[in-house]
Amino acid sequence: MEELKDIEALLVEERTFTPPEEFVERANITDPGIYEEARRDPERFWANFAQELEWFRPWKKVLEWNPPYAKWFVGGKLNISYNCLDRHVKGPRKNKAAIIWEGEPGDTRTLTYFELYREVNKFANVLKKLGVKKGDRVAIYLPMIPELPIAMLACARIGAPHSVVFSAFSSKALQERTEDSKAKLLITADGYYRGGKVEQLKERADEAAAACPSIEKVVVVKRIGREVPMQKGRDFWWDELMRDAPAYCEPEQMDSEDMLYILYTSGTTGKPKGVVHTTGGYLVGVYATMKWIFDIKEEDTFWCTADIGWVTGHSYIVYGPLAVGTTSLIYESVPNYPQPDRFWEIVEKYSVNIFYTAPTAIRAFTRDGEEWPNKHDLSSLRLLGSVGEPINPEAWMWYHRVIGKERCPIVDTWWQTETGMILISPLPGITRTKPGSATFPFPGVEAEIVDKDGRPVPPGRGGYLAIMRPWPAMLRTIYGDPARYEKYWNQVPGIYFTGDGAKKDEDGYFWIVGRIDDVINVSGHRLSTMEVESALVEHPAVVEAAAVGKSHPLKGQALTAFVILAPGYEESPALVQELRNKVAEVIGPIAKPDEIIFVPDLPKTRSGKIMRRILKDLAERRELGDTTTLRDPAIVDEIRKKMGY
Ligand code: 7RM
């Protein structure tokens, strides 16, 4: 409970910002009465959104709740690709831009709804021809190119759950996820651009495919046009397959509860969890939040800067934006290539109206200086969003002033891979915001700050962030591991424990502090310290390792690893490099520890449990908490001296 004390100590921000009048005048939702209305009848509230979508067969029951298992829109039949494409192609959005894409070198592609519809239909036929059937899993290891959403929507069209693996993850990470999902097809590319360099994606994909017997075929997109190894009979070029694919593929009539996708996310153990999302509830959840939180208007261009390899990209680059029929911008690469104003150049070039990014990016921009955004016309922007980690009030104020020119509301949106949709956020036409607070649960969502017994704690007190009733886009299980799913709900039966610590202030605003478990958040990327530890011990020089998160001014959190060396190994800068590279190889470069500290032993309790709280104090170089329960308290002093504080 020590972490919960820190939460209470958090400063309360006094500044508040009311939605600007000209924003409220046109906002999609402005009646605060909606919160009460949704509370009185949440099922009707969600059903109203569901009615705006197209169902092949209507649902019989909105919610069936047998804790911890929920079914939404029971008996309903629909197809999410039909709702994202066919529904729009039938009307005036037919030739509206669905996707505007910009590559790192500055090449661009625009796909109208009709063009995207045709590509998705064709690729759905390609999948069928390659033997993919309803229920088969498809692994997608693609960079941020239009073929990624095309592949996802094609899978959804034929009812084959996709498992997208972030393209910056290593081949081992891809392998581990593919072994778990037992995907039969893998879709990848010849490479992609990152900071002026070409990433050799195909080679990484090959390593994983060679180790995964479930993979029968591999489809390769030409992004770069470089020579890559192609295995005869197994590997096929995307463009060649597409050439003679029929232009129409009948959408599969999916049950509301049929699986849409698996997305792996870090938990507290070394093994990532395959979060399972289904069709009907997920679509309703992302559709509703798109409409009300991002206040989408017909003429808007919406840009979410996340990678589609993370849930933010699934819900708010692909499914949410296309469900509401907006124009979704996709950019291939990093914010600072070739210069720190790349994002602002893109906002100006395409006249972006709604911009959704992560605090880590905002903090980097504040460092680069105001001159970069100030070079560009940002007057098209009308709404800003933040996601992935707590936004510190200073970054919030900078975002508000320098990017939003004090006219754009900011929506700080709290959610998780597991929640599928935003659950806590301002409604930009209603909510008076406070910098650093995600404000209130979305209507129909019941969130609380509770103690370990699930009892709400008074305002100002730190506690666990919990969701008190099911919501439509919630995860349905962990793929192949229902026990791990049940854990979310086991602490107090029927209550979903998020793993985050938070508090409410006197006005009922939610302040989310971050994880209270061993999950950390590096630059908005969710990682498990256990995964990093198991990567380190794969190196022969390492006997034991413990990794903890420490606060970092740009990344939010960074990793410090404490390592016990095997006999015969000496510490050296070269070894530090080797260990960092090992982590990059096993997980990906984002997981490299900032700091590796070689120690003779780790602080352990008498029962041999590593005391992470003390390691965190050490990593932060602060006063150490109680060390009396340690088996060998002297070890801590030794480590501290070594760290020079
Ligand atoms: C969408 C996403 C989830 C974890 C979550 C939090 C943290 C996300 C916010 C936030 C404070 C926010 N999915 N988090 N958004 N913390 N304010 N607005 O990030 O599964 O990758 O991570 O991220 O700790 O539990 S995720």
C-alpha cells in the first residue's frame, strides 16, 4: 500500500479550463444530463449507439453478465469491415478520403472509402485463396503503411482474428506471440523507414516464421523495393496476389461475440497476455467514444500518432475513425525526422483538425522549443488529445498554449489494451478540464477508486482504479488462458481491477498516477519488468536480474536493471552494451534499460523475495524506505555507495 501513499501526496492542480464557446456551439454532445441518463439505464444508453450501426440480424439482449464473463448484443450478427466500409460506400462518403498516408521520405497515398473498400475486398479474397478460414488466426507484422489497416479489415471481413505485432518488436517477440496464437498466415513487408534508415523487417519475420510450425504461408508487401529472401512455396508478394484477386468478397456474418482480434500486452509475468476482443461490443465502444470524445464532424481530418501495433492504433486509427466515416491520417515514422517539426508540417499540409498523441511526445516537443511548431500554420486544429500515460500539468499547459493556441479543448483519455475503448476522458463540449486529470468516466461507465476490498475510498485518498460494471469493448478473455483473465476480476468478484493507482479530488475528478504492479510505461509503451529480466538472464553473464522503472523527464519512465554476474565475468562498458543489446534482441529496442548496475546480491526478504520497493528507491536515488525486513540490510548500502549517492 506504500505506493498508494505517494498518490495522496500528489499535488492538486488548481487551474481549470471551460470548453470554448465556439466549440460548444457545434459540439456533438453538450447536455451534462447525459451522465445521469446513462447511469439510470446503461444498457439503453449503449443500445442507442448500436442502433446507429448496421446489423445483419438485431441483437436479442444488450448484456448478459455472468461475472466475470460478459456478452454484449447477444444474438446480433454483423461485420465490422461492413460497418467501416460498405456502410459508407453506399452513401455520400464513397469518394471521401478514408486514409491519408504519409511515408517517412515524404511519399503520400490517399485511399477513398471506395478504394479502401476495394483493396480490403480483394485482400479478403487473397486470404481465402491462401486457405485462411473463419476462426483462423493471422499474424500481421507490418509497419505503418496502408496495407496494415487493409490486412486487418480483410481479416475482419472473413472472420479470421488478426494478431498485429508491433513492427519494432524483435523476431523473438513475434515468435513468442505467434507460438501462442498459432497463426497460420503471416503478413509482413520487405522493410520500412525509420529515421532515414531502412529496417530489415522481412529478415526478422523469417527468423520467427522458421521457428513457428503453425505458419504455412507468408505474404510480403513491397514497401522499400529491396531484395529480400523469398522462400519458394511459402512466401508470396502482396502485389502479385492482388493482381488477379476478385473485387468483391461477401462479408462473413459474424456473431456479436465472435473474436475480432488478439492483441498481446505486457502483464506482471514474463509472458505477454493475448487480450481477446470481440465484434459487436467493441465496435459500439469505439464508435461511441469517437463520436463524443473526438467530436467528429463530416469534414474533419483526424490524426492519431500512435502505432497501429498498439491498441491505440487499433481503436483510434483503424476501427473507430472508419466506423464514424472520418478521414484517418497515418504517418509512417517518428516525430523528429528529418527535423523536430515533422508533426507540425503534417498538421499544416493536410489541415488536421483533431490531433491525438502521447505525453512523451509532448514532453520532447517542449524540449525542442516553440520555434518548431511556430513555423507552421496550426489554425486547422480544433481539438487535442492525450493518451498512454499520465500527462504532467506542465506538458498539458504547453500543449494547450503552443499547439492549441488556447482555443482547443484537450481530452486526456485513460484506457488500456484490455478496455478496448476510452473509459475516462472529458467530453470536450461539456467538461471543465484540469491539467493532468483525465476528469470523469465516459457516460455508461462506472469507475471508482477503491481499497483492496473494493470499497470506494474518500476524495483525496489514494486507491486502486477499478471499473464497477462491464462495458461493451471490454476484453472477453486472455487467449488460451482464462485463469489469467479471471485474475482481473478476482480481487473482488465482479469488479475489474485495472492495475492503476489513482485518486479522486473533492470535485470528483480522477487523477491517474500509473501502474501499481510491475508493468511500466516507457514513452507510452507498455512493458513488463519481468520480460526484461528474463531477457537479461538469457545472457550467460547474468545469474539474476531485477528491473524497475524510474521516472524519466522525457520517456515518463525508464528502466534500471540490477544484475548479478556469473563467476568469471567482469563488469565493463562493453558488457553493459551487450546486455542492452540482448534486451533489444529479445523484446525490441524500446525495452533497453537506461542503466545497468552490477551488484553482488539483490535486496531480498528472508523468504527470498526481491524487495522491488527498495530497488525503486535506489533507481530514483532517493532516501531508502524501511530495510529492516531484509535478510541482509548491508547489501543495500553497498549498492547505494556503488551508485554514488
Ligand atoms: C491506451 C493504452 C495502459 C496503461 C494504463 C495506464 C496508462 C493510459 C493514460 C494512462 C494516465 C492516461 N493502453 N495510461 N492512458 N495513465 N492517464 N490518460 O495506453 O494497455 O498500452 O497501457 O497506460 O497505466 O493502465 S496500454
